[in-house]
Amino acid sequence: MTIDAQEYIDEMARSRGYVLDYHKKMAKADFPVLRAANDMVAAAYLTERTLDRKTKELIFVTSLTVMRASKGHIQSHIRVALDLGLTPTEILEAIEIALPEAGIVAFQAGFDAWQEVVGAEGIEPRVTVHQGGSGAD
């Protein structure tokens, strides 16, 4: 049975809950390599073996944060985690694991992705503060 690139992308979206921009472009530019790469991902990530999908999603969010993946990539896994029933707090705890090993910069990238997806709001100080800085402290 032969499947074309469009059908493959559609199935990726159904099984993963997302499709990244590079998936779409690789489907057109080099479909055989996309299939090979996706087969590996399917075996390690999509196929439920000992770990359930929720646990794998938390691991993915943490590892993408540590690796400083693009915000969109981290957010795609945060959305899937929420769709699977994980709470924003559970996902934040997974991102916080990046702090001791990868540091504050990696954590902030994951946190930024998380706060946009879940719509987190902060507490503003009641004293005058100067705006600016990198926010890395």
C-alpha cells in the first residue's frame, strides 16, 4: 500500500496532535527521509509501551526546554499535554526540572512558551520598578 505525502501529513496530525513546519516542508522536499525520521519518533514517542503518552509528553516538554528548542516546538507539546489532560501546573513542574541542570536561560524559554499557551498572569509589584533588562535573574 502506497501512501502519498499529503495523506502522511494528515495522519501525522491525527496521531501526534500537531505537525511542525519542517514536517510539512520535508513532506514535499524529501518525503522518504521524513518517513524514516518519523518512524523513529513513532517507535520512541507515539507507540505506548511502558510509559504512557502523558508521561512521554512531560519528558518531551522538559527535554525540548533543556535543548532550547524553538518556542513553537515546545508549545506544540504543551498543547498536546493539555489535550491529554495534564494540568498547566504539572507541565510547569516538568519545565522547572530544567532549572538545576540547564539553567535559568533554558528554563525561561520553556516558561515563556508555557505562559503563552496557558495564559498565565503575574503579580505586579506595588512599588515603582525600572523596566528592561534580560530578565535572566
